[in-house]
Amino acid sequence: MIRRFIRFVSGNVPLLLLGAVAGLAWANLTPEHYFRLRDLHVSAADHGGVWRGMDLRYLVNDILMSLFFALVGKQVWEALLPGGSLNNPRRAATPALCAVGGMAAPAAIYLALAALTGRWADLRQGWAVPCATDIAFSYLIARFVFGREHPATPFLLLLAIADDALGLIVLAAFYPVEPVRPLWLTLSALAVGLGLFLRRSRVQSFWWYLAGPGALSWFGFALSGLHPALGLLPIIPTLPHAVAAEKPHWEATRRTDTLDRFEAFWKQPVEVILGLFGLLNAGVPLGAAGGPTWIVLLALLAGKPIGIFLSGLLGTKLLRLELSDGIRPRELFVIGCAAGIGFTVALFVATVAFEKGPVQDAAKIGALASCSAAAVTFAAARLLRVRRSV
């Protein structure tokens, strides 16, 4: 499972980074052309149509990104199943606790800075922006710093999986796109029931699950006010899976179940979707940098290592949890530095936490600038004399 997860996160880096760099450059060199493209309407319905007001960003952020979050949900679901990395409580407890600390500390620092700078009223809703960890970039930096075989690298992956699970809950619970109308969530509940019926009927093609339960669940989220990009998550556990068929040692077998075929088919299209996401969301004028930029950036760069380090020490000293051999406090701190790269999910949260305007742009710059955590990680590793495993 870890190897497949590594392939998943590593493949999401190049086009996303390219799209983000292109969007940032385009928005600052020829902003009139960039914003004309970004706000391009993709629906022919002008007045009273179902898709009235849907621009290109809605297509990417709300519809196509649901496939990205579905693949993230697949990784979380597999990790929770028998044989998964988070299924064993003793193995999962420490990185899970570190994930909680790695979200709580940045949120606390963000809110404290917002209050101290007198920006509480207009910034408080963005507290979750610095809670995010970009798994792909953080993992790649960890591999450079620690090496593939060092126990700190898989520890970071386990932490990132737990962080993803918590992040999806935060997005759903705290960032509805409009006032929540719970009655519409019955559509998502019906979608889960339909998905279980398809699995019980031994339907193996993932297309049936997407076209039926998937579409129903997405509309349930969209109409209820929850962010529709999360709309495919409820159906992921309903797709036929080798572990669900009581094959706990699936990690050592070649699996061709429906859930894996779903990932194999959508993996490369999702890389393109992430490139479009970076292009359409990272394009902000650099002149928009301001208070929210530095608050987001400081919360990520300081909050992640502090939260992960302290929660790890708390777990080992007070709760008697265990760290893998080879992970000492110094390695734990460097892991926290690597987790300070917010980028993808931080950028996404900034788009849903704030309305379009200067505050959103400034927060996005902070999310983009969190890539500087890579340099912080290398510096911390060198100062603390963390050795790379060869």
C-alpha cells in the first residue's frame, strides 16, 4: 500500500507545480488575459439556467476536483481497512496524534496573529488554511532529507494520511459553500445505499458507481450547501475492494479490484486536473501580499513543526506511545518542518474560506510561499545533524 501511495503522491507534483507557476506568471505579466480566461463562463445558460453563473473555476474547483478528493479518500479508506497502515492502533496512534497537533498548532497561531494584528473580523474564517499539508511536496522533501529507507519517511506518509482524513472532515464541516440544507444530504445517503446495492449485485465496473451513486452524491453535496468537491467521498467505501472481500494480505498480492481500477484510470487525468487547478487558482497579483500572507506563512512554517514535535513528545512521554526506531526528537522536528508545505490543499481552502478579493489573494500567496518550508527543512536537518539513510 505504501508503494502505491508513493506513486500516487509523486505523480501529482509536476503538472500542479507547472500550472501554479504558469498561473502566477500569467496573472502578473498580462493580468487582463489571465482573468478573462479564469472567469470564462462554460455554460450557455444565461438566465434561469441550472448552471447559470458557472465559470471555468467552478468547473475545475467544484466538479473536476471531486475526482482528486475521491483518490485522496481512496488512500484514507485503504489505510483504515484490515492490513492498512492506520488499521493497527499501535502503529497509527503516534502519527495520528502528530497530525492532530500539526493542525491544532497552526490554527492557534493563525488565530492569535489575526487577533494581535486587529484582523480577527475578516481573517478568522481562514483558520484552516495553514492546517493543510501538501502530501506530495512534503513526501518528496522528506525523501531528499531522510532517504527512502529511513523510518521518518513512511512516518511522514502515515501522518499525511491522517492529516488528509482530518482535513476532509474540516472542509465538510466548517466550509459549506452556502447555508447547509441537511435534507438534500438524503441524496448522498441514497447514493451510498445504491452503491452498496451495486456491490451486492457484483457490479465490477467503476463507471456504474460514478454515473449513478457518484452523480447522486455530488448533487446531494451541491444542493445541501456542502462543498461539492467532496461529493464523491461517500461512495468510495462502496466500490468493491480486495480487503472488503476478506483478503487482509492484499499488500503482497496483485490486486485488480474495482477501487484499484478506478485509481488506475483516473490517476493521469487527475494530474491534468491539478495542473488546471494550479493554473486557475495560483494566479494572484504579487502586489496583493499583505497581512494574511505572512499570517498564513508563519502559521505553517512555525505551527507545523511545533505542533508535530510537541504532540509526538506528549504521546511518547505521557501516553506511552512509540516512535519507530531511528526517529528521535530531532527527526520528529524535521518531519514537522517538511509538513509545513501547505500548497495544494492550503490553496484550495483559501478559495473556499474567503470571498474573491484582496484577502483571498493575500492568503493564496501565503499558501504558495509555504513551499519555502523545503528550505527550512534542509536547514533544520543540517543544524540538527540529521543523517540521510542511503
